[in-house]
Amino acid sequence: MDKYEKFISRTAKEIRASEIREILAIIRARKDVISLAGGIPDPQTFPREELAEIAKHVIVDLGDTALQYSETKGILEVREMISHFLFEYRGISVDAENILVTTGSQQALDLISRTLIDPGDVVITENPSYLAAIGAFRVRGARLVGIKIDKHGMDTYQLEETVKKLVAEGERIKFIYTIPVGHNPAGTTMPTDRKKHLIEIANRYDLLVIEDDPYSYFVYDETADVSPLKAYDSEDRVLYLSTVSKILAPGLRIGWIASPRELTRRLELVKQYMDLHSPTLNQFIVAYAIRSGLVKEHAHKLAPFYRKKRDAMLKAIKEYFPDNVWYTEPIGGFFVFVYVLKEGFDTGKLLPTAINKYKVAYVPGQGFHTNGSGANSMRLSFSYPPPEIIEEGIRRIADMIRNEG
Ligand SMILES: Cc1ncc(COP(=O)(O)O)c(C=O)c1O
């Protein structure tokens, strides 16, 4: 315990370092290790020249406003561009007044937690779910209840049973948090009937739904229905979150929430004290990137680019993995989720062995689970390494699965 410990708040003491960030820090220093751990975009995809041109124009020609403080909810021009963009890409019809610009989707998750969750409230998620969402909900004192997934995402029949039971027990359920397309970490995409079923359950039991949708702008199976839950939102219960992190660059830190007007106002009030507003300059850059057609042009290139990597990972898994492995086959996003069906196999305990002996890294899956399960699971990401390195990484993981545990 250090001398500052007594000054630290109870909330801050509850926060643990993100497992992924710690693993990434170790691996960064190890050039001999193939990392399938970090789920970050490949920097080759960043449209540098185009962004540089837009940034120059915005700073030189519009600097008086672009370099100035701005409104908490986001500058009108960006909200209007996001509104057009959502209609064109996701068939979502919301006007600028329903949109709040956030500092990445991560801030949206934190804002929603601060605005909706009281300690002891129940939040329902997929089991597994996005680590930083789990963290943002837990820090506000939410009790997380996870719903099992299969190869098509959340099992909505289990969701219905669980909601019914929790309501009968008098629990206060605040919302269902879901990532319907290209799930992080599960790699699943929900089919239409499940999306409709989920909305039906929310309507019947008077619940809000948080739809987190960073990956759907490029998918690997063009025939799949990847329409958003928001498209079926007949009672205005869905808060829809997205971001430019995967379609432009995460360093811009621009995301948004499209929500019912009353909630947009509440979220805006809470955001005031967090950061006044998201960076004005980056908001302008994003507005111009959408208006000039850069985002559209760029998004088209991403599906073939990442599809090659996804194919390399699935091909290698089929070739090298033993039979006692269950895995998902993503049509969107950056991840394959794996359960090793071997008694006592513990991916967390095995990580040092993976790194030091097999020279490969993954993210152990237990932290993504809401109930302490998933010790035998891992998240593999294909977004960053080139295809031939992905193949070699999978071969090494296959050796580890065969030899260890
Ligand atoms: C499901 C999900 N939600 C939110 C985020 C955070 O995105 P942002 O960079 O916009 O904060 C990520 C990032 O990987 C994600 O996978």
C-alpha cells in the first residue's frame, strides 16, 4: 500500500487494469511473439493523405470555429452528417437532434452507465461481452447477468426466460446491452428473427436496449442481413451507438449515440461535466470525411481487406486445430472466439506458456464472461497481422492446445 492509498476513492479502488492492455504492453516488447491479442485496426487502412488534406482545410479555412470550444451535444454540421450517414448505411432514420457526439463509443458506454445505472440495477449482456462495456457498467454498481451465445449470437430464448425470472424476483433491469453484428469478442452476428425477438422482449417487459455497432459498415458476407436492431425499434427503446474508429481511424475518438430525444438531453447534461464536448477539430474532420465521400469510398475497401485476413484465420483453424475446439466463424468484425473442450484447460494460466514457449499471444476469455465462466476460452483477432503471420499464429496455438492442459 502506498502513501496515497488513503486518498483514493472506493470507486477507483474497484477498477482493475484491463487485461488486454497489460498483455499488449508485454507483447509489444517481444518481436518474436505473434500477437492475435489486440483487436486494433490495421494502420495500412488509415487514409492518411486524404485526412491530412481535410485537416489542413479545416484548420486553415475554418480555424475560427474548428479550433474553438463548441456545444456539448456536438456541432450541428457533424450531427447532420451522421444523421445522413446512418440513413444511407444503416437505414436508421433519426434527425440531428437525436444525436449526441461522443469521444468514441467508449465514452458513450460510460455516459449511458452514469445516466441510467444505480447500484444494484441489473444489466443484461451477452456472455461473453465487450470487456470495456462490462467495466463501464460494473463501475456504476450494475449487477451483470450474461446470456449464453451460440454461433448466431445471443440466445434470445434464454434471454426471455431470464428476463421473466428477474422480473418475477422484483429485480430492476435497466437495459439489455448487445453487439448484434461482428460481436466483440464472440465474432457472432445475430439473424433477423433473433433481433426481432429481442425487441419484442424489450417491448413486453418495458426495457431499454443499448445497441453497440462499430463493425457493421463492412461485412464479409454480402448476402447476410446485418440490419440494425434500431430498424425494428417500434417503441423507441434502442440507444444506438457507433463510431468512426473502425471505418476511419480510432485516434480521432469520435463516436455517437442516436437515442430518443428525452434521453439525448439527459446524456448531454451528464457529458457536460465529463469533457465539455468532444474535440471540435476532429468533429469537423469527420463531418468533411463523410461529406466528401471519403468514408464511403474507404468503407468499400475495408471488406475485401479484412476478409482476406478472416479467411486466412478460418482456413488455418480448419487445417490445424484439433477436433475438441468450438469456434465462431465471423461474417463481420475482427474476432474469432474459441472454447477448448478439454477438461481443466485454462487459457489464463497458459498465457505465459503461450508467449514464452509457443511464441504466440491471445486474450484469455474469462474476463469477457459475466459469471466467472470461460476459463477454457480465448479471443483471437485477425485485424492486425498479415495473412501469412495469422496462419503461423494459429499453427502455434494449435500446438499449444494439443500439448498443454
Ligand atoms: C463492441 C465495441 N464497443 C465499443 C468500442 C470502443 O470504440 P471507440 O474506439 O469508438 O471508443 C469497441 C472498440 O473496439 C468495441 O469493439
